[in-house]
Amino acid sequence: MANIENRLLSKLLDEGNTAVLNKFNITTADFTLQKDTYLFIRRYIKEFGQAPAYTEVVAECPNFEYMPEIPDNVAYMCKKLKSDNAKRRSFELLQKEATEKFSTLNGSEFISWLHEETSKIKEVTSSEVFAGTNFATNGAERKQWYMESKEQRTYQYIPTPYPSLTEWLGGGFELGDYVLLQAYTNRGKSWIASDIGISAWASGQGVLHYSPELSKKQQLQRLDTLHGHFRNSELKVGDLQQEAQYLNYLERFNDDVDTPYIVKTMGDLPKGLSIEGIEADLQMNPNIKMVIIDGFGLMNHKGADSNRNNMTNTSRRLRQLFGKYGVVGVVVHQVPTSAEKENRSEDETGSRIVEPPRIDQYSETVAVIQDACTVLNFDQHQGVGKIRLAKARTPHVDEILELQCDFDLGYIKEPSIVDFI
């Protein structure tokens, strides 16, 4: 037990950051032989605003054995410390209090008391019950966040493919964001999702793209079209006019490329697309920074309740998942046909006016709207596209971005002055 305490505190001193202990609800009660060491470190940070050097801790706490270059994972050590604490408290409960209560309570009362006390131990010693963050005391942690953002600014936000949208969002999609992309059926929402993905990948961010509606060949050819602008209709039939350029282009995609763009279609998901499957993929691919789920309705929505309630549960779990792994999650969903009929209008020539859905025009469950921090509603007709920023943290809510869309050639862009000359 003392060994795990020494290892954990040594690791945190090497990293100069003990704030992670708050995440796993580590408190003074979790330490036995190193309780004084933990209290000294806390007092030092409070007074001087940073963690002490290990030499200072060793000098002040003679019982502390510093262990350099600990390879163990901090999360693992916190859970082990909590587990040891639970075992110790359970032993104390059974050895002392339980003996007294057994002699004074009747059978049902004793069972109820024992269940209540063991439940308390389970809750208090769980590393999954996070302690929260005390705004009044975590100035040092916020300073660390700011300095990290300052030094690694380009890694905190992923720019969108569209400069105006990136500006409206204050720099793009923030890591941990839940982004909902909605559109009427067959309007090109999958193309927009793929454009967002290929743009993120081109900027150096790993992408995990679930595309249950398309075959692997179809999805990868769409990425080639968006990235290399090879005509999609010609790619499909193997009759490219730019065949030599395409074959030369493909030589760049080999084992020397470090940034992944992982595509999974239904053939890769024999048991369907589930939260558990996504989390397993994220654990195996720690360099992923964006997850695209092209088809919320096609996910496995587990539960014994109605499908709508099960979808609500899935959406809530996705929000937690994106935050837990620090990835941008882009969830694609379809707006009902009733909304399209309601919004339908024509200009003087009889052409349909492009009108993205409003935020209240959602499908199946309102949870996707509530859980997402950014909602992009898209519509497109005859090459004219529009994205409504239906929900955001910035003041640009309900702004509409106009786009020129040539899906076959892979061009989705904002109009420029040159386009009107």
C-alpha cells in the first residue's frame, strides 16, 4: 500500500502537477503512511503556486521514498489507491462496527445497516466519482490550462473547412465538443461531414470516421474527391480523365504517413455501431482528435425503454465520451420530411429556395439538440448550399453560411468576389 502511495506521489512530483488527483477524487483519507507527505505537498502548492521539487519533499518528509521515472499510468495508480482504501475501510467496518451492530440490531435492521455502510464505502472510494473543481481554489490549474493553450493553440481547436464558420465559432471546433450536423434527406450532409473530416486530417488531426450507409470503396473515393478533386463519377467506374495524376497521387498514401484517417463502414461493424465499440477504437488509437458518426439513427441504441428514450441515452453517453477522450465528435442526423415540407418555398422562376432547418426542427429526440454544443443545419439544391449555425457558444447563432457545392469534383467552398465577376 505504501509502495503505491510512494509511486503515485513520485510520478506527480516528476510531472509537476497534482491537480489530476481531483479528477479521480483522491483525498487525504486515501493515504495511510504518506498522508503527511500528501498534506505537505498540498500546503506547498497553496503557498508557492507550484509543486515542490522531490528534494524538498524528501527533506521535509523522512518517511517518503522518492521513486524516479515511474512508468505506471496515473489513472491506474489512482484506482489502485482507491481500491486499497475500500479494502481497508471494509476490514475496519467488519472488525469493529459490524460486531457491535450485530449484537444490538435485529436481522433485517442489521442487513439494512450493513448495505447502507458498504454502499457509502463504495461511493466514497470510487475513482469514477469525480470530486469536481473548486473555482475558488484552482487558480494554479487554470493558469496551467492557459499556458498550455498559449503554447499549443493550434492543437486546442480544429478549424472547419470554411473560414467564416471557423471565425464564427471562435477558432473552430474545440476538442471535447459534440457537433451535430443535420439536413434533410439526400441533401449532401455526408459530403459535408467528409469535408469536415478531410479538412481536420489535412491540418494534422487524426480522424475516426464511421460511415455505416456507404461501402468502404464509396467512402474512400469520396475522400479522394474532396482531397484531390478527382471526379467522383469517374472514380466509381474506373474511367478517370486524370488517371495518371490519380495514380501518382495515391503513391503519397503509404506507411510513412503518421496522421491516421480511419474509416469504418458496416462491413467493419458486424455487431453494429455502439458506444462501447467507439470507446474501444479510441482506446486503441490515442492520436484520434475527431470522430465522425455519419448516421446517428443507425447506431445501436441500447435499453429496455422506447427507442426515443434509448436514443436520448445514446446521445448523453456520446457527449460524455467526446469529453472523456478530448475529441471533436461530429454526429450526423436526418431532419424529418415534415420539416422540409414546412420550409419549402420557391422563387419567381419556380426553383426551390435553399432553406436550412431551424433548431426546433429535429428528428426523434430533442437530446441531440440539447447535448450538442454546436448545431449545424445544412441544405443544398443544384449546387447552392447553406449552413445555419443553429447553436453555438458564440454570438453568431442563426448566422447562415452560403456555399458553392460541386460534390462530383469535391469543391465545397464559400463564394468569393471572383466567383461573381
